[in-house]
Amino acid sequence: MNDILDFNGAINRRQFFRKGGFGLGVAALGTLLGESALAGEAAGKVAQTAAAKIAPRAKRIIYLSMIGAPSQLDLFDHKPELAKRFNQDLASFLKESGQRLTGMTSGQSRFPVAPSIFKFAQHGKSGAWISELLPWTAKMADDLCVIKSMHTEAINHEPANQLMYTGNMQAGKASMGSWMSYGLGSLNKDLPTFAVLHAQHSSPQSNVQAISARLWGAGFLPGQHAGVTLRTKGDPVLYLKDAPGIDRNLRRQMLDGLGKLNRMSYEAVGDPETQVRIQQYEMAFRMQASVPELADLSGEPAKVTEMYGQEVNVKGSFAHCALLARRLAERGVRFVQIFHRGWDQHGNLPKDLADQCRDIDRASWALVQDLKQRGMLDDTLVIWGGEFGRTVYSQGTLTQTNYGRDHHPRAFTIWMAGGGVKPGFVLGETDEFSYNITQDPVHIRDLHATVLNLVGLDHEKLHVRYQGLDQRLTGVEHAKVVKKVLA
């Protein structure tokens, strides 16, 4: 007890007003907005008041994250003239470009051009070039807004993923989903605002990159805005069921007692993480009722599950995760992220990339069509893509039928659908090697600014003061909304 008194006695005048002002502000806001604004909602509503100065086009986001970096050269960025350059050495070209190479190819004596072995065709009114590896994606070309001119500074996976999903290559920053949770608050008090799913990959030989909770963490934001991982095998959440002998009434009594103790602790110490803990316990209690219904696909009509393909019934498959993502979005979850690993094809690319595409192609199409049929695509933004691109030259041995590609940050492709972006639209061009961008470059920070704009948030005004800096998803670097992709 003496330690607590010493701690409280050490609070200086500035800390007192800061903590007091925050508490009074939250209390006043709760009075104005009602019960839903209390605790975890308060921070999001404060941010919304300060930053949501734009008419929102989307209410929610589903992000299909292809970890490992899909090859734009084999999927979207068609370069037919490369066939004439098969095995041509690009050593002098690379030296002139000044690009930093990874340690995996920097020691190569030759950098042979590896044309894609896959056939391409134009699809939809936009004439988007799409590989034969993505036949289902090609069917929805008129729904897609394809950006072929994405670029980044990061050349290795960990910093590249952190930049893509948190806006910074350094660890400890808030993720895109947590910023959206903070800025907009929740649409469903019985489910988390930000949900994360991990889809299994089908190719056991593919190079599977490790990822960590930093990619969906809250960083310096209040902890309740971190992504909540739903398991794809077994119960979606650990300890979802009450222990034997404990019914819901007893569980409620236990939580009420624990809540009183935590509130006493908060009144004594003033640690805001105590409030986060209270809310997390309450959310866990409500999820015990809401999650089993969410995860039960038996009520889905046959015509819907057939769209996603046979794999939809395999827990942990990408198709299963895609249908769960639609169900989460339907129930008001603001940000759903599916991580699908195994896209890092340094060797044996033709086989491994084909396996990866079979995993995600039909289900990605089905997700977009499912949302469209339900009238949800207009206010749901779907994003598909990785953290950087792949090189035009082959890593290791090159043959007519087999090659690998190294990391390439200078140019890569993503697509978006719904949520206020132009359907049937292609932005950006690259040079003859898909090496440098020649038209409409889009940096990752520009993508972040655009995504926030689509949900009604101004990326320059959505910030939190931390360690002496106004922290933003787009950082302190210049970022711009890509107006050409807005519908």
C-alpha cells in the first residue's frame, strides 16, 4: 500500500492534468454517446471526432495478405517481349540501376532474364492482363482496381511486412487494423473490432515466412485495438467454453467481482492498461456466446458454399477463412485480415506459385461475389497483395521450365475491390523488365492514406502523441491519397 501511495505522490502537476483531463473527457463523451462509447470505445470516438472529416465510402475492410511476395511478373504484369531476352545477363543493367540486392543473389556472377512461362490474356472492360494461374480472379476483372505500380524501400520480408501493415519498418508501431479500430470504433460489441485469421498453405515445399503479432498489434495505441486472432482449428478462441461445473451465471458473478478489484486497482494506480484488461475480460465473456454461432457454417446455403469450392469445409483452408471473413464483416467487424503464407518462391517458382494460386484464386473470387450479392461490396473494401514484388532475373539455375525470383521492392502489384474504388480499372505501368515504374507510382504510405480516406479518416489528422511525436499510420513522410483509384 505504501508503494501505491508513493507512486500517487510522485505524480507531477502536468501528469495530473493530463490524466484528469482524459478521465473527465471520457466521462463526458460517455454521457453524450451512451453506453457504447465507454471504455474501449471512447478512444476510438475521440479519434473519430478529430480525424473523420471525410465522407466514408467504406465501413469495413477485408485484407487478403499474401505473405512472401507474389510474383507480379507471373500474375499481373505481362511482359511478352521478355521471351526474346531469355537468359540475357542483366548484370550491367543492375549495376547502373544501383538497386540494393539481397544476400541471396548479390554474389551471383550472372543475372539471367527469366520470362514467365505462363500464358496471359486481357480481361474485362479495362483489358487487365491476368495470368492463367488466376482464372477465377480473371472472371471478376470488372470488379477489380489493379495497381501495378506499388513500391517500397524494404528488401527483406520482416521490415517489408512491418512497413506494409504498420507503416514503419521499425517494430512497435500500431497496425493498420488497430488504427481503423481506434479511429472508427466498433459496430458490434460482441465481437472484436479487428479480427485476424491464418490460412494454411497447401504447398509443403514452399518457403514459408514467419510472421509475428507485431503485424496486427496495437503498438502505442490502447491494447483493445490490437487484432484478435481466431484459430482455424479447434475452438476459434482458447477457453471458449466454460469449465465443467461453471455456468454462465457463475461466470458473470466471477467477472463482476474481478471487475471491482480491477477498478479499485485503477483508482489507486491510474494505469490505463487496467481499463483495457477490464474490457478484454468483458469481450471474452460476450465472445463465448457470439463466436460459436459465427464459426458454425452449417447454416450457409449450399449455393454460397459451392462458390467457395470444396476446400471451404476444411478448417484452416483459405476458402474457409474467406467465408469466415465475410461472416465477420457481416456482423460488423471493422477490419478482417487473412494471412496466407508461402509466396516466397526463390526456386521452383512454376510449381509452388501454381499451388499457392490454387489455394486462393477461387475463394478470393467467391468472397467478392458473395459480398456483392449481399449488397455489401459497395461499403466493404477488399485488398489483395503482398509486401513487395519479385525480380525479372532468375535466382540460381534457369531453365526453359523452371526458375526462381528474388525480392524486388521497386515494382509490384496489388488489387482492390468495392469500398469506393474504381471497378474495372488498372493504374500504373512498369518498364520492359517490370523493374522500374514508368507511370503513376504508388508508395505503401500512399496506399495507407487512400485506405484511410475510403473509410472516412484523414491520415494527417488521425494521430496519437507518443514519445514526443504525433504518430500516424503514414508516418512523418509525405503521403498522398491516390485520387485516380477513387470511384
